[in-house]
Amino acid sequence: MAEFTTPPALPVHVALAVVFQVRVGVLEVLLWERARDPFRGMWSLPGGALVSSETLEQSILRHLATKVDVREVAHLEQLGVWSEPARHPERWELATAYLGLVPLGIDPRVPADTRWHPVDDLPATAFDHGSIVRAGRERLRGKLSYSNIGFALAPDSFTLAELRDIYEAALGYEVSATNLKRVLLRRGAIEPVGTRRSHGPAGGRPAGVYCYCSRRLEVTDPFAVLRPPGA
Amino acid sequence: MAEFTTPPALPVHVALAVVFQVRVGVLEVLLWERARDPFRGMWSLPGGALVSSETLEQSILRHLATKVDVREVAHLEQLGVWSEPARHPERWELATAYLGLVPLGIDPRVPADTRWHPVDDLPATAFDHGSIVRAGRERLRGKLSYSNIGFALAPDSFTLAELRDIYEAALGYEVSATNLKRVLLRRGAIEPVGTRRSHGPAGGRPAGVYCYCSRRLEVTDPFAVLRPPGA
DNA sequence: ACAAAAGTGTTGTTACTACACCCATGG
DNA sequence: CCATGGGTGTAGTAACAACACTTTTGT
């Protein structure tokens, strides 16, 4: 933070969103190109200032509404607060970041100054937003392993090959559709819809269609170890 | 939040700490008895206002220094922000809470207006501090299962019976010392010191002494499922 | 010798990965 | 009837809970 003649007594507080979506097989994040200094021309997370009548979650939803249709965000959770005094070069500003997930298949209309960027190939980012995006990705990776959070990246119904592609994009490594199915079925996270879907023009057996049983976050693997006795 | 003649443009931001310690077999939290309204006489988390030259983590360490010796806090991590506008009845105030852990065996000198309270039997708490304490406990429970966070609740060296008592207090259910040892050894979280300790006056085989290999947080069980291929 | 406390051995189970094999469809 | 892609069966493995059993001390 730069020096002030009279230091500010209170920080500005902004809410930011790390919005992820799997797009053509790649995990991408929605970024906004800054038109003004500081960091003019660099890419930043969408968001804006908190006002006194709202919670941080309401605030980020309000700001997001100008970028994407909020109904398209299937899951939203708090990532944390970034408070380094020098994180904003001109003023004292705290940022609370949220992780938002948009299901595959939706193509939200976004303003001209925003664009989706692959998480593994970020452009130059403003402030500390690069590290916030990385924190979001780590959170997502972890929760894919022990919760049903995949529901927020997957469409309403899907084949297992499609779900595998989503998991591969989000995790960054190969996933077996065979075993993914068994893990998610055993945990009661997904269930067959009953219908089938015929795929490529090259033929092949029609794939079964599945859906997530719940579209709210549930921890499916609460005790990796050290379970309570008898559980 | 109460009504203002001129609404405040910026929120006050405070840092709070949920400081846990296992004391005589019970997980307890350090609370401060409020001397002033609002919530006079009720119990609140230690902490205080953020100032512009510090991060939130530095701020909570600074405020904690007036309650406990900061060197006694073996681990500190951010829990989240609480931003409900009505959480403070008189002003607009956000709170960022931290989880702090003090090892067993230390008896920090605390001021007269603070006291340790069993987490399972909290007194009447001010603001939303009761739910913040519960969030801290959930965080601790989860991390005990998949990380080495026990190092921050355990003394420098300990027998397995002592460590089991710590885990039981923190988790709230019975833990087998036999299996706890194997889990933590297999993961490389603890190691034998080599010495032995003779225990009760009633006799019994002397217990081996162990210590945590690292006294920094490490995730020992990163992929509960959906491991990368070959891992 | 006996009680008390700590430590080891062993069994059974579950959850997972890997991979071979079988099934259904289009050309 | 063959290529393509989806699905099932099964074996091997790692991690863990539970519990019986052994070891080492004090009295």
C-alpha cells in the first residue's frame, strides 16, 4: 500500500469470485480485463465492493449478476480473505474470494471485457488474483475426492465418459470411467436415469445416462481414517 | 445492524481467534468475558480491530499476544469471514476468524477476564461466536483425519496413550492407541524418540516416547480416492 | 505371582486400482 | 463382420478396525 498523508482508518472490502467451468475439455476461469489503472490491461477476478446491507455471499452474487447469470452458478463457497496490506498499490483493500462453479454445457453470455482462460495457462493477472485462482483450484481438487461437488461442474444428466472428461479437466490427470462410476455409485452420489444415449456416427454401444442424486454439496467420505468405533 | 442516521461507508474489520487446547482430557477454547455492552457478561472470542499496516494473521497474533504468549500457539490457520450485517447490533463489522492450537502441557498465563471453556459445554456467547467455535471444531476434526495437525495439540514428545487421549478429546470419540500408532507411523507423521517413560505408581510396562516428525502442517493423506494413475 | 500398562501379531473387511473381457451399435 | 465405444467381471492391493496375545514393569 502506498503512503498516505492521513492513513485510512478502515479498509475497503471487496468480494471476488473464482468462477470455474469445464469448456471443451479444459478447466477455465472467468476473468475481466481491467480498463483502468492500476494493472490496466491485465486480467482480474470479477467482483466489487461490499455494501452495508448485504453479506459477502450476497455481495458476490450481486456483482456476478453483471457478468454471468447467477442462476448458472451451481455452487458457491468461501475461499478465504486476502489481507496483505500491499496487495492493492493505491489503497487499503481486503478481498474475500469465493469459488463458483458453472456446469458444463451452459454458455453464459458474458460482457465483452470478460473472457474464459484456461486455469493452467493464465494471462498476466492483476493484484494477487493469480494466487487466488490457484487456491480455488486446490480447493476444487480436494473436494472432488471426498464430496459430490462434481454435480456443480456436470450438466443435469450425462454419460460416464462425459463425467470422466470433466473430472480429468478439473483434476489434471487421467481418470478411469469404469472406476469413477463405481466410486460414485457406491457412495450414492450418482444414479442411473434409465435412458440411453447413442453417441458418435462411428457407432458404438449406447451409453447409460446418469445424474447426481443431490445438487447440494454433501461430504461423501467424511472419515478417511480415524473413524468412530463401529462406523 | 441497527439503523444509522448516516449509513457507514466502510465496515470495521476485526480478527478473532478460536484457540483450542486439550486440558485434562477435554478440548477447551479460550474465551473472554465482555465487560461492556453489547453482550456484557457474555463470553466472546479474543481478538480486535485490524489496522492498516498488518495482515489479518499479523493482527490476530498481535491481539492474541495480550491474552496468551504467541509462542505457545503451535498452529494458526484462517477459518473464514463472518459478514452477516446484523452480527453486531451496533455497527457494521466483519470478522475474520482464525483457528489456533496450543499444545497440551503448556499452561499459558491468561488475564483474569479470560477463561478456558469446554467446547462441548459453551457458556452464553456474544455475537455469532458460538457458531464460529463450532466451525473451528469441525475444521480441527477433519484435519486430524488427513493431516499431521496433531503436532499442534501434542507436546514435544509423548507416549501413545497420551496422544490417544488428545485425539479422543479433539474428536469426541474413542480412539485405539494401537491403531493410531500404526496409522501415524505408516504415514511418517510420528517417529520413536528412542527413550522410554515409566508411568503410574501401580506399575506397568514403560511406554515408548514418540514425537512428530514435522511441526508444520502437512497433508498426509492427499488423495482419499481418485488418485492419479500409478500413485 | 499377580495386576497394570504397553506393545505386537493376526484376521477380516472394505475400498480402491488395473486390466482383461464381453456387449451393443453403425457401417 | 469388423470397428467403435460402453459396460462388466475379477484379481490384486493397500489401509484400516478389531481383538487376542505377549512383554515389561511395580507390588
